[in-house]
Amino acid sequence: MNPTELIRKKRNGGTLSKEEMEFLVRGYTEGKVPEYQMSAFLMAVYFKGMDFEETALFTDIMLHSGIVVDLSEIPGVKVDKHSTGGVGDKVSLILAPMVAACGVPVPMISGRGLGHTGGTLDKLESIPGFRTQLSLEEYKAVLKKVGTAMIGQTKEIAPADKMMYALRDVTGTVESIPLISGSIMSKKLAEGIDALVLDIKTGRGAFMDSEEKAIALAKTLIAVGEKFGKTTIGFLTDMSQPLGFAVGNWLEVVECIGCMKGAKVPDLMEVTYTLGGAMVMLGKKAPTIEAGIAMCKEAISSGRAFETFRRLVAAQGGDVSFIDHPEKYPKSEHQVEIKSKTAGFVQSIDALEIGFAGIMLGAGRMRVDEVIDMKAGILFKKKDGDAVKVGDVLTVLMTDRNSELDRAVQRLEKAIIVGAGSPMSTHLIKALIDGTGVHPLNPS
């Protein structure tokens, strides 16, 4: 077979056979299909898509490009969560220890920042010493000891996806339902789970900016999960503004520490508790999602979730002293306040612009090989609907990049809109999606 012919076939809207798909994917992982041809194939898929059977086949080939982890030795129903990515989305750092504290094993294989969104691995690696690259034996040992483990892909787990994930980030091919589905599900199916909860983001800061696209993605992911025998449900959640008050790796870790100690971050914890309640329910520790939410809230208020997080950090090599004393962390050279020039209410915060501003400050990557400044980022002092007076601080930028500072400030000033009249509040959790369809929640 000829890669150019297969690229042309997909470019023209054709459907690839199992043999053709295997030739491309395996050829790429073995170095026989060069990166520029795989980039062309990804762009062809971006524009022409795949049908469901082709998507499931693509997922299966990437899944079996490595091994499928056997976690049968660990008792309990293993449940994971996956978010399609958002700005300030640090839910996993609270969610995994919280659900584990409720008695549900949480094996979690996460990714790095993709496009304008942050990555769980980058946030974890901002903790000095924290190791996300564990062997499978270490992964199982941490899961057994702590109740959760949070790692990146090992060389054995879906290696084809690991290579494509980085390539998609820099070739403008992230926002493709078949590619997203294959990437997410090949990793999740490989990590040894029994059930999966999905957080499908929609809005300006999400890869699926419309609810229609987000629902289509959720249905595809759920169908793939069910096809492979894994109970899978999803929640459609709003990503119009950043989640929480912090954007940037270490800044988000600090916010999570605060939340696990009882700090009030309503939007972040609304999403965290809802997803956690569903995980506890699927893990057979609660009869309903509502009962699971109650258990999650108790895990936070009792301190058990925070203690589980500390144990996780220690088990994966992290310096727990930074968890107990975040103020020890190095500070950015530049800390610039953006103040409101008008009075009124925050009408909107453009999450997409905030994500790109964060990259400019050093909190994300523009190239695969770019090194992130873990302490860089943005802290919000006001969010949608908050009252603002002239001179009030809206946000604080933190960076060592003097050359990018002025442009980042200009971008942020345009991204935060203050006007007269308090805007209508919007519900973050829009719908529950499962194999039977879409079930709207919190109707306005």
C-alpha cells in the first residue's frame, strides 16, 4: 500500500479498510510513514471525518498498538474520568483523590496541554519531584496503596496515540470528533478501567464550541465505550469562562489544595462534585449520583480527600512540603494587575483568549518541544456576574517573559468585558448523556 493513495482516499471522503488503517497507524509508529504524511492524513480526517465503524476501528488499532493493563488484582470497580479540555480545568487533581477517598479505585492516565487548554500532567509536574512517568508495575502499586494513580502514557500504553497526540497539537487538527474519540478511548480502554465518566466541554474555551458538536462527540465516545464493554456516561458542561480563579499549572495546583481544604470556588466544585458523584455511583459505592455527591462532599469536609492527595504526591515522588506550604514556591519575575476602567458587572470572560494569553505568558506550549514555565499564569479576582468598581483588580498576570507582557495585557483587557446590568447566571452542568440519549439538567 502507498500512504499517498490512502491520504488521497480519505481526502476525497473515502472510508479506509482495517488493513489500510493498520498500515497507516502502525507504519507511523514504526517510522515507515513519515510525520509529514501522518500530518496530511490527520488534516484529511479533520475535514472529511470518519463514520462510527471507522472511528471504532481507529480506536482499536491505537489501543492494540500497545498493551491493555490488567487491574483484576485490585478489588473494586475501577472508574476514571476524562475531560475534553478547558481553560482552568483542574478538576482531576481534586476529583481523583476525592473519589478514591470514597472507596472507588481511580486509575487515571492523563495528557499534556493541547492547543489553548492546560494538561493534567503539566499541572502535576509543577509539584517538585512529582513523577508522572511510572512503569506499569509502579502504576499498579500506587493504585493499590493510595486508591488512585495519575500518570502519563507509558511506552506500552497506546503508543500510536502518544505520537499522534503531540502531532495534532501543532497541526491544527485537534477539533475532530473521530481523532478526539480515538485518542481518548484508546488510552482509557488501555488503562484497565471498568467504567468511565466524561466531562464534555462546550463554549468559547472548549474544543467543541457549540452544544451540537459537543453532544455529537459525547455520543460517539459513549458508543465507543459501550462497544468495548465499558459503562460510559457523560456530562455536557459550560466552558465559556475559565473554570475556577486560576489559569496556569502551579497556580491551579494551589487552587486545588485550597478547595480540598474547604475554600469556596463554586464553579469548579460544582463540576467536581457532579462528576465525582457519578463515579462513586458507577463504582457501586452509592445508589444514585446524588448520593455519590453527598459522599464526595463528606470526603472533602472531613479532610480525607486532601490526605489522599498528599499520599498520592508522596507515592509518586513529589515533595509534600510544597503541598503543605505552597508559599515556598518560586514567584514570577513580573506580576501585573489589570484594573477595571469602568464600573458595572463582569459580563463575560473569553476563555479562548485567556487560554492563548496563558500560552504567551509561558503557561502552555506553542511547539511540541517548548518548556513550560510552571509558575506562570493568570489569577482572576472577578468572574462573570461579579460587581466591579473603577480601579478594581480584575486579574493578575504572572510571568518571567518581559517581551510578551504588553501583548498579553492587551489580549486580556479585550477578553474581560465589564458593562451595566448583572448578566443572567448560566448553569455549568447542562445535560447528562448516556446510551439512551441526552437528558437536560438545570433548565433555565
